[in-house]
Amino acid sequence: MASAIPTFTKIGKVIRLNKHGCTNRPFYHIVVQKTRDNFDGPVIEQVGSYDAMPNSQNEKLVAVNFERVQYWLAQGAGISNPVAQLLGLSGFLPNHPQTLIQSWKNRREPPRERKLQPIKGIAPPLDNPKI
Amino acid sequence: MATRAAMFTFSKFRYFPILKHRVAKFSVSSNLLNASALEPGYSRDPGEVFFKENVQTLLERLTGRDCDKVFHNRKLGERLEPPKYELLTQAEVDHVMAEMEVKLKRKLQMPPLLKERDPIKKIYSFNPELQGFDDSKYVFINISQGITNRNREVVVRDPNGVLREASWEERQRMCQIYFPVPGRKINVPKMFEEGNIQNCLDRDEFEFVLDRACAQFDPDDPEYISVTRKTYDFVDENTKYTSLRPTRHFGPMVLHLVLSKKMDNLLFHFINTKDIDAAANLVRLFHTVADDTSPTEVDEFQLIENYIQGPALKKPALELAWQSFLEIEKQRREVHSQQNNASN
């Protein structure tokens, strides 16, 4: 693997997000897995976690075992897009182009508001629809 | 800036088994801009004074070792066991006593008195091109093994694109979430808020407040310093020293009083309770802290007299107490000598 940023291979080990949690409450494990395994299949090592729901202090918590991530990258593991973005945000890797593109898009045009219609007599519209 | 790598362990909240916690770094800096150590009237940087050998021995002697009170039954919500009685040889008894010494030392290990830590202000990078990627901050913590929580990298990416080191509060919260310390809550308990502490202190729950503060905060946390100072000042004003006397908090309290020049109440208390050793040790501590000298007088009575005549602030009350003590002492000696003569 001669590339600076590990590229995604067909079959090999990859560092990616596994979605756990429950409905309307995602929670991701950052894991090292073989590409072909399912999200609920065998995991080689869990290398962190990412909580996509902001907490009461408006923070999204990301825990990463950087020492092990370094090890697996050295072993030739790939990284998935979201994990690469997270690592870029943390400063471990350079900023991912996707983050830059998304930020630019968000600034150009604010994310579309989903307008939820009230269901007559049963449910009022939500106060804060998730964008 | 001199850093001393001192392995300092101190006991945690009484509810839980004693843990080892390393206070890895405390720096003795002569930064004049950081006047927080001097604000409440401390004459010197407490971190400098606390760890000196002679100061430590003096504080240990002042605390004493009342085994009954140190090992008193605590209400932990655990099942109580009846005491065990064993028949032992002298050698076995000595062995057990040696073990108890070790336990006693751990229970009486004093939480350090440090000055407030400086806020963290380091910025790693500024990427304004990342503005808009999200509305919330991303807090990253390095969960690698083998690093202490004090050195753990905790980094925050703000929505405006700044990548900075997490502030002390964020850092402590994150470390508590991912590496929980028993006895510590993630968010600061309501007990430490203004009105609520006063409530606890009015009910004489000094040891509880101080133990919990020790478990919840690091010793150089501004909140820890304010809570402990409030408690120490309250105890001093109401002269309720006996409840804290055999605990591990007595040493830091005495040092706090000496540094903020409020030790006269305590000296008064010692003279009234006829504890001359403690009074002499207190005066010796005063001299050590004030100008690093150990006084030359060997006679304790002379030492205390010199202090009362000299640097004391509450001279009238102290002189009165001292005179009445001397009279009682004289009468006691007369009675004692009469008894000796009678028996001879």
C-alpha cells in the first residue's frame, strides 16, 4: 500500500462505522472489520465510538483509539468515508474533501427544512423537525 | 517553570475502595499575572510549601493518629459484619499492627493544597472553510491505553472550524465518561453550588463535603479550591476543629489557615484544650511557612510566648488564654510536687 491515504479495497480490512443504538437514536462503533462481513458479523477490533446525537452541551462525542488506528493503517486497512471525515475533523488526518464540499454546500444553501404537516385531530407538528 | 514529578496518591470518597490517582503535574511558576494564589490572601504559593519534608512532618504530627476515629464505621450501605476476635502470638500481633500502620497512612494521606490551574487555550488549527459542516461541536478523546487522564488528548472541533484543546471542564467530563472514577459524577453535583454547600456546613457535615470534593475534583480545580476554602473558613469561624482533627483534611486546613494568616483561632483552641505539643507545632509551622526558618528555641513554652508577643494577630485573647494556662500549669505542678513529697 503505497498511497498516502489508504484506498478502499475490495476485500481486506477496513475501519468503518457500525451502526448500533435503536430507532431514531443512532450510535456508531468505529470498528476494524473484513470488508465482506456484515455490520453485525465478526468484528476484528473495536477502535472507538461515535455518538451522532448531540448531548445537552451540543457536543457530538467521538472516542478513538488513535494508537490502534495507526497500527491498522500500517497493516494496510482501508478507511471508510465517514471515518476518514471524522479523523480529518479530529486533526489526525488532513481534512477530507467531502467535509469541505458539504460545508460549502451548507453555506451556499441552508439544508432544506422538512415541513411536517399536522395530522388532523391526532398529532400536532413537531416543534423542531430534524434537518 | 520548575515541574516536580511527584507520585502523590490520595484516598477518594469514603464510599469506595481507596484508589491510586496520580497528580502528574503541578508547576511552581512565578507568573505575576496569575495572582489567584495571592488573591484570597495567601502569603505564598501553596504548592511550593505543601510538599516540603518538614511541613509534611509538622502537619502529620498535628493531625495525630486517633485510630478509633480514623477507622470509624461509615454508613456505606454495605452489609455490616460483626468484629472478629482472634488469638495471636506477639509476632502475629506485630505483623497485624504493621499492616494497620500502612492502612492508617493511606487513610490519613492529605489531599494537596495547590494554586488554581491556568485555563487551557491551545489552538491546533483554524479552518474557516469548514464552517457550516455541522451545528454542534465534535469532541474527540484518545482512548489509547497507557496514558493517564491528565495527559490524555481531548480535542474539540468547533462549528466555526477551530480545532482546539478541550477546556478543563470538557476534559474532565470526557475522561469521566470514558474512564469513570468511582465517586465522581459526570456533571458537577448540585451539592457544590452556593446555597447548598452552606446547608451542608450548617449541619456540621465537614468530612462529607471535603471527601466528596476530593473525589469529584482534581486538587488544582478552581471549584475544589473554592469548596475546600469555604469549608475551612467555616470550621475556623465556628472553631469546630475536633470533628476534622483526626481526618486527612486537617493538615491542608491548618496550612490554609497559616497561609491566609488566620491561625490564631486554632492556637487559642489548642491552648484552651491544653494541647501544648500541637500549639508548638503550629508555631513551628508558621515560622517555616513565613520565612523558611526553624525557630531556635527548644522550649515549647518559650516558643509559644514569643509567637504571642510577636507575630500574633489576636493578641488580647491569646495572652489571656496563655496566662490562665500558665497559672493552671503552675498549680498543677505544685500539687504534683506536694504529692511527691507526701509519698516520699
